[in-house]
Amino acid sequence: MFSNLMLRAVHNANMSDRPGYYSGRGANASDLNSKMLESIYKSIEDGVSKEAAEAFVQMVEDIPVLSATDFLITLSRFEGNKFVWDKSLLSQQKGVYISDASSSVGLGEAFGTVMSAMGGPQKDSTASIRRDFLWNHGRRTPPTVCDRFHDFNYRGR
């Protein structure tokens, strides 16, 4: 799925490189956060180019719901497109991905996804996940107390 450079970038950010690992968990800051995004940004800047890193910032800004699953799938497509961002690369998985249901890994991913779905509405902390990262790259206003309070609410409540 990823080149060695991007595998190291994802692992150095303390993330699994398997989108299915996060399947069904929604967008939450324990799976993905601004520090992780910054770590991957630095890896792209150092290993590819400043232009590719800036395209990564745009990619992060454009992902509607920043679940770790959709982020990893989109990141893989972004790398496959030679680090040139295009919105057509956005994942349409809606936070669900099972690598291979016939393998023990795939069965575990499927079981975890079903159990997460049974747990009720998925959390969407997209704003808090990317806010500081985008702010550091000149893309958004700083977080407010109201914004942070809103991030603790579940979608659909």
C-alpha cells in the first residue's frame, strides 16, 4: 500500500499502516491528531519536497471526515499520484475498510468494525484533529473554547 518512505512516515507518527485497523471507529484524536499529521508532513517535506508537503496540507484540509481509515486510504492514493493532490483521490470508504475477509487479519477487522457500529453513532472530531496542524500551516483560525466543546459531541445527537 505504501512505499518504504511512507511506511516509515506513518510508523514514526505512531500509526498503523493498515486502514482496517481503525475501521468503524470514526474520526477520533486517539487514532489521528495534529502531532501525527505534523510528523507525516515533516517526512514528506524531508523525503520528497516542500511542494509535496504543502499538497499534503491541502489534502488534510479537504478530507471531510478525518477518520484514520479514510486518511490512510487517501494518503496512499496521494502517494500513488506522485504527491500531487486532487480531490478525486478522496476515499469514499466512510471510515470502513476490511483488507481481506478470508484472512485472520480481515476477520478481526470485520469483527471490530461490526462491534464499533453496534456501539452507536461514531464520533467526529475532525475539527480538533486537524485544527492545530492547519493553524501551524496558515490555513485556519486558532481553536476556540466553543469549537473544542463541540468536538466532544457525537454526530447526530
